Amino acid sequence: MTVDPIRIKRPGVLVRVGWTSLGLLSVGVGGVGIVVPGLPTTVFFIIAAWAFSKSNRRLEAWVLNLPTVGPLVCDYRAGLGIPRRAKATAVVMIVFFAGLSVGLVDGLIIRAVIIGTAAVGLLVVLVVAPTKEAVLEARKSAT
């Protein structure tokens, strides 16, 4: 009696094309975020690396090796969170651009949506996302 070797099921071509397209779209939006103030960058590169991990290992490696955002994506994957300086920058940018937007738009509903979105962003940055330095300190004291 012979046993078939374990086969790893690879996703089909259309599925890989879909993941690659999502990754490329995320890289594009993240690239725009580099030059447009207030538009996040790193989160789109995290999404791109995740999508490429399901479709194209070479593009995943490319994202992970980018000099500016690559280390941040790797830190996120390692559970290290966001550096304290990046958190401070994110908070300042969210508050500044949300305040600017609220001051420039008319309509109570639109202003409420902007404030609500900014509040969620601040909650994620300040409460949900761990601070890299705190995680490293906790790991150091645990050993």
C-alpha cells in the first residue's frame, strides 16, 4: 500500500491574481500616502504584504525589504506594535487634519462623521495598538 505525499493546495490563478491586485492597489494607495498629509501609509503596506503573502512571495519580500516601511511591517508582523514616536506623529496628524476638515466643511452630519472617524483612529493608535518600546520592555522583563 502506498501513501500519497501531502499536497499543499495552491490557490487558483484567479485567486492569486485577485490577491496580487489587492496588494498592488494597497502599495499604490500607500505610495500616495507618502506625499499626501493625513493619508496613512504603513497600514496599506501591511495590507499589501499580507495580500502578497497569499499570492506572490517575491512581491511580499519586496515590501518587507523597503527601507522606510519594511521594518515597520516586519515589526507589526512580529507583534511589536508601533514605535512611540510614530504614535505621537499619528495622533498629531489625526487631530490636525480632522480639525482642519471639520473647519472647512459644512454640514453637521459630515462633521460628525469626520470626528467619529478621527476618534476611532485615535482609539486604535492610543489604546488598541501596542507601543513597541513597551512590548520590548515587557519581553525583556519576562526573560
